[in-house]
Amino acid sequence: MEQGNPNRADVLFLVGGAPAPAWNSAEAKAFTRIVLMFDGRDPGAVDVARAAWKDAKAAGHEVTYWKESPTGKWEKQG
């Protein structure tokens, strides 16, 4: 992952196991949204995503979880 945000992006997409910035950091707070995409069929990726969810929530971020349905639609869970 490149460091910094030279183009002042509002959204950070984390894919392929890219680590999230520290949730309490100025780097994380500079984004309007951080999207963590992971393979729900990979138990290791699910564990990492769950830990990220817990850490982001503990840091005071609003967190949501979306899951792809069998028909290919994205549905908000919980």
C-alpha cells in the first residue's frame, strides 16, 4: 500500500489483504469511508475482517456489513 493520500481521496478501498490504517489515526479519520473487501469463503480473511470491524467500532467509527446475495445483489446485514 502506498503511504499518504496525495490525491486527497475521500474513500479508501482495502483489497487483497491490504491492512487498514490504525483506526484512531489521523490517516483513517481523513477518509469519509473505508471499504474493506474480503473473500467470505476464506476463514483467514473473515477473521481479519471481524477484527477490523471490532477495532473500527471500538474507535468510534460507524460500521456496516454488506454481503452479496446469491442473485448478485449487495444487501446490508444486521
